[in-house]
Amino acid sequence: MTGLELAIIAFALMLVAIFLRVPIGVAMAVTGFVGTWIVLGRPSAPLSQLKSLTYDTFSNYNLSIVPLFLLMGQFATKSGMSGALFQAASDWLGHRKGGVAMAAVGACAGFGAVCGSSLATASTMGQVALPEMRKRGYSDSLSTGVLAAGGTLGILIPPSIILVIYAILAQQNIVKMFVAALIPGILAAIGYMLTVAIYVRLRPGAATTAERVPYAQRLKTMAKIWPVVVIFGLVMGGIAADWNWAQDGVQALFTPTEGAAVGAVATGIYGLATGGLTWKGFLDSVLATAQATAMIFFIVLGAQLFNSFLAFTQAPAQLVDWITTQGYAPLLILSIMLVAYLIFGCVMDSLSMILLTIPIFFPIIMALEFTFWGYTLSPEEAAIWFGILALIVVEVGLITPPVGMNLFIINSMARDIPIARTYAGVAPFVASDLIRVVILVAFPGITLWLVGVMF
């Protein structure tokens, strides 16, 4: 049996285990351990790996970004930022047909800029916006669908935990990944708002309009969201902006890890100053961060064990050789990968998909040559572009049945709404996502332009 055949069998068995509800970290770790044992013929090697690989994985300095951004999101949730964001967006857009739903999208985008987690964004904004939309007579489908879709902006608009993990796996610059995600993130928010506008015109009874708020009141509520703007500017400006024009290259104020720490501290100080973050809330935030970090790190360790097994089989290299010798068009191979993400998204969470597929897909992408409109992407450009595309289709997985996590989070807040209505309500937003993927595939410059300008 060749290494590639063994890897394919192991991958299939691991997927079966995942489908049977075995925790993804356990499934990857056990598959990697047993697979390495089979390849090397002795158990001592994988047992030794449990010691060395664990240390090598968690001594990675960049991984410290994960708990810091998670803590920042917890502080933002406890500090009441979500309510201020939604109120400001509602005051400016609520008088339009479907305006409150558009406001929910805008608030999700703003909250995602200080959170980095899709599930946290969906949960927090759902608690604020869902009761308001239902009170104003919005249909159940639109109310739950727009919030489930809006929650996905939490991982697309930087800072993003998934982007950090991708950058570490693909050995890419985290700051460049964050910068590349900005324009696609803005396009996602605009696309969702346009989807709402089209939806309410096709189904006028799905939404209502509110009274126009005076500009004085709008400016007053806008003033209350300054912490979000300041914190986002502090974090992204501090890690991406050039603060010393006299020297070549970008001279940032701090590294991504330092920026995450600054963001967490700034968000915590704001919460304490406004009274939204109590001592109990602080302790709850730290505990929730520790629990989420432990879960993520365990999955990362399982992925490293599985990736080590793949390296012993030399399956990724064999797969790359086989694909490149077949003469398939690069866009066809990319399309197959993106469709695979959409399928995996029906049964897996976003982090698991990235950890499971990047070690297999990324070497293939690096071996292909992508040329658009007479311009060939460099390896770094291809890596950044593919990372954003993967993030978007992973994001779509969060709102696709039957295991779209955002769908269940929003539906759990209104148990009287049948899940089928939530599925129906999110369908137009899935279509919006797919259209955006096609545009970003056809025009990679949309993703790469800002990176080229800043770096």
C-alpha cells in the first residue's frame, strides 16, 4: 500500500468518526497517532511525538494571539458595545424598508471588528437585534436569517481567529492576511444589505419601516460608538500602519500579538469605565476565554498529529505531483476545493475545516500558476488570495444546513420559530456569499489591492 493510499483511507475513517460525533480534535489525534504507528511500524515514535510535538506546537509565539482576541471579544460582549452599535445603525437606517435588518448587518460588522468570532457575534447581536425586529413586525425568516448571516462577519472582518490559524498553518504574514480581509469583509456587509433590500421588495410583508430619527439624535447615538472605532483603529492601525516614513517598509507600532493585547486591555478598560464590565463579568470573561482557548488548542494539537502522519506518508507531495501531471486548469482545481469546503461546512465547524484541509490543499495551490488578465500571481499573493477565499466559503458553512452553527445559535433565542423558517431566511444570504466568491475568484485584485498599497 502506497503512502497516498494509506492517507486516503485514514482521512476517510477520520471523516466517518467526525460524522459519528467524535470530537474533531480526538478524531484527528487518534488518526494521526495510529497512522504514524502503522507507517513507522512501532508505537515509540508517535508516543515520543506526544511530548515533542506538543511543546513545539504550543511554544509558537503567534498562538498567543488567539486567547487575547478571544478575551477582547468577551470584554466587548460584556461592555454593552453591541447595543450601542445596533442603536446607532438603527437610527440611521431604520426608516427604510427593511432598515432594521440592514442595521443588524451593520452592527454585526462593527462588532466583528472588535470580536473575531462568528459565534460570539451571532450570539451577542442576536440578543440585541432579534427582539427588536420581531417587535417591529419583521418576518421570522428574515429576522433569523439576517442575524445568522450577519454573524459570519465576525470571522471575516479582522481581527479574525480563523485568519490567525490559517496564517500560522500556511506560514503567512498575519498582518497581510488581516489587511487582505478588509475589502472582502466590507463587500460582504454591503452584499447582505443589498440582499435585504431585494428581499423586502420581493416580499413587502416581511419587513416594516420606522419613523425617521432626527439628525441630532443620530449624531448623539453615533457618538456612543466611538470606543469601537478607537479600538479597531488602535489594533489595526497599530499593527498595519506605517508610523515611520523615513525608513523603508512598514514600521508598525506593535506586533500582531502586542496589538491583540492592547485591544483586550482597551476593551476591558472601556467596560470597567462604563460599568458594563463588572467583577463577575470579568471573571466570567476570563473563564470563557480559557475554555474556548483550551478547545481550540486541543484541536490544533490533533491537527498537528494528523499533519505529521501525512508528512510521514508523503501523501501531500504525491498528490501535488499527480495533480500537476494531469494538466487540469488551476481554476478547476480551485473550484473543486471551494465546493469541498461548502460540503464540509454542512457537517463541520469552521476551525476544523481549516485545520483539516489546509495541509492538503495549500501545497496544491502553491504548485499551481494562477494567471488573470495577463498577470500571474506570485506565491505569496496566491497564498493570501486563497486564504481569503477559504475563509469566505468556510463562513458560508456556518449558515448552511444541517449543521450551520450560526443557524442554531440564532434559532435557540427564539424557540417558537421552526428551524425550517431560519433555513429559508438564510438562503438569499448564502446566494449573496456565493456571488461574492465568484467575483473574488475572477478578480483577485479586489483582495490583493490593499495589501499591495500598504506593503
